[in-house]
Amino acid sequence: MPRMLDVSDEVRAEIGDEEADRLLAGDSAPGGYDCTSCRTPGDPEQERTSTVLFIGDETAVLAFAHATCLPSQVVQVTEEQLQGAVRAIGGDTAAPGPEGVAPEQAVLGVTSGLVLIAGELHPALVVEPTAPVARPGSLGAGDDFLPLLIEQGFMPVTELSAVPTVLHGWSVLLAAGQLHAVLQPDPNGGRPVAWWQAHQPLQVTEGWRSAAGKHQQVLMFAAPVGSIGRQPREDLLRDALDKAAADGRLVAAALPLAGI
């Protein structure tokens, strides 16, 4: 039975024609796998399967995913993230772990949670800086965090009554069942670049991951410093989001999964 394996031109260019042909012939592809996105089993002989190549600073790892979860693609990650993905692919289990701060963008705090909108649960990321964010090159002490995001296409939200519109070009990188980065378009037209990157891949709950797989997108909410705070429960997080929205201190967008 022919394998239903997809090797994109981008992946083929990185691994070479010989290895790509071996994969398509089934010589080096697994008989079964755990999807690198949703972490549930997959079978390349029974369902369309994507090859996903993670490239770090020094090493690269080829992983497999349901085609319905991820397209075949090359994903640039840091070496540290790559090692985290390898550990996760090796079978580490995901557990709740909502908060993370990137090392080079230490002013951004990211919290994951499920948000109920119109009777349905959606996976969400809430981004709040730990200090005011000035416009690049600005000498002032003002907070330009929301205006900068609005210029990128995020929309002001006054109430959480409808799902935000999709912001094409931006995406959320969920790999090996963990949250790695929020990606934005490369102004030079290349591959998407990290707008926010986890210092270590962030664990998300099974419910969050399941909702992300169902909707194939993640809702991102952003608010200025002091608007949301660290909330220990999702109901308190929702209350803080509602208050920020009512105060005109919230922007949002729906971001597709995995850079597509």
C-alpha cells in the first residue's frame, strides 16, 4: 500500500532528494508515529502524513504530523527549543504550565488558557508586558504596545462576544504538543520570524491542545502592563480579559497554527 506521505519542496531541499525519496518509498519513515502537533498516533499508510523538519543552530530533527494538523514544512527553532522538542517527541507528557517569558524579549509574559466565546471553548494566549513598551527608536516613556500591534493588524476588542478575525501571516508554533513561539511575517519576504519565543517550550493542557487542533487556530489577546496580571485560574483570567476589554485596553486576533 503506498504511503500517504507529503514531503514539501522546502523539506526536500534541506534533506536532499535521496533521503526524500527513501521517505516516500517507506524505507526510512516510521510505520506509525505520534503527531508532533497533537501528540495522538498516526499511520502514514492509513492517513495523509506531513514531514516537518525542525532546524536548530547545530542540528536538525525530522518529525511527522497528521496532514490535518500541520503541512510539510521547515521550522527554524533555537538549539534549546530543538532539544526540548526532541525530549517531547521521545514521550514526555504535557502538563499545565501557563506562564513563560522569552529571554531576549523579557518584557513579554504569555499565559495560555481556554476562553468561552459564543458557547464554544477556544484556545487563547494572553500577552502582557511586564513593563511599558516604547516604540523602537523612541526616547519617550510612553506605552506604545497596543498601537504597535494595531499597526500589525490586531483589532481593538471592547467585549469578548465574537471570535476575532484571522490575522494572516502571523501564526502560533505548536510543535511536539508544546508551545514554541508566536511568529510574524518577515518584512524581507522570507520565512516567518519569531515575534515572541519561549525560553523553553511551554507545556499546554490537553484541553487547550485539543481545542487548538479542532479550530486550527489560537486566539491571541494582548493588553498593556498592569491590565491582566497573573491569574491562577481560567475564570479569573476571563474576568481580567473582560475588564481590560471594557476599559479599551485589549486587542486581539485569531492566529493560524504552525506558520501557515
